Amino acid sequence: MSIHVSMSRKPSATRERILQAANELFYARGFYRVSVDSISEAARVTKRTVYYHFNSKDWLGSGFNRVMMELADMPGHPARLSASQHKKAVEAWLAAELNLRAVANLEELARQTFF
């Protein structure tokens, strides 16, 4: 997979580049098959830089999920449909996981997790 990104010394631009690379890799390979090494390589930053911006791969994944959830609620944003679909998929996955553990009110609990 080839990711074309522009290099920048601005922390916010670097952070966005890492999120973009992680996003593409998570969708292409799945969260558990993506390493921090592959994210840093795709974003063209060092592994240390990834950890500077994100405490862990899990935090990076949850940060991506939070961004997607926020976009889903922004009227008129071009990513709204995609974010809304992602949000529903995450809620369904979480509800299924809670169901496996026999948790009561699992749909409501899954929905509340992101709000």
C-alpha cells in the first residue's frame, strides 16, 4: 500500500498524517493486523513520533473512532455518511460483544459508549 502525504514540521499536520495512514491501514488490514511500525512507515515518521502524538496503538484507534463519531454529527460535512455508517458498525460490533457476555440493555449501552 502506498500512501502519498506531504511532509510538515507542524505537530498538527504530523498528527493528521499519522491518523490518515492509520485510517487507511486499519481499513485495509484490520486493526489487529496493523503494527505501529507499519503506521510509522506509511506516515513517513519515526515510531517515536507516533508515540509522541499517541500513547498507544489502542489510543490511536480510539482517537480515530472519536473523530469518525464527531464527523457523523456535523451537518453538511462530506464525510458524514461514511462516519455515520462507521458509527453504526462500531455500535453493532460492541452490542454483539456485550451480548456474548450476557450484558443487559446491550444496544443502549453500546450507543452510550460514544456519547
